[in-house]
Amino acid sequence: MTNNVEEFNDYRERMNGKLLGDNNKIIKRIFNLDTNAFAPGALDVKTKELLGLVASTVLRCDDCVKYHLETSYNHGLSKEEVMEALSIATLVGGTIVIPHLRRAYEYWEELETSTEKI
């Protein structure tokens, strides 16, 4: 059985390296803006990650959902907190979000069994 968490992270790291390696100023600025947006501020990192998770689920971006799930996991959010956020995402996004909810739940289970929190 493949480790989907490791596969996702390896692919993301490799492709981000290629994208940033092309030295496109706009892409670099977008990546930087994303990094800075999720830094602690008036809202703590955990809250920002849950907001990112909800938005990503509603927008149906599975890669984004995986990223926010793993970051949430690494910042110590509980399964209950994450599932509550995903329930809001499903309410807002409607039934079309349910397949993404399934994949999110499955990925969270993989995080619980295949990684250590940072």
C-alpha cells in the first residue's frame, strides 16, 4: 500500500521547487503572500488553517484540502475540530462537496496513522 501523505508531500515539494526555480516574480509573490497570510496575527494559526480548510473544501480543491488538513494536524487540531469545520464547509458548499468530504476524512485517517506531528 502506498503512503498517500508521503506521496502528496513529495510531489508538492518537487513541483513547488520547479515552479519557484523558474524565478517568475508573480508566482514567487503569490507563494509569499500565501505563507504570510497564514502566519499568526489577529487570528491564530489554527483558526486560519480551519478557514483555509473550509474555503478549500467549498472550492473543491483536493490538494488544498490535503495541505490544510496536514497543517491542521501538525498544529494539534483534533479530529473533532477538523470535522466540525468540514461540516460547515459541507453546509456552505452543498452536497457537491460530499465527495471531497469523504476524501478529506480518508486523508485525516492517513495522517493519524502515517505521520508524527511536528
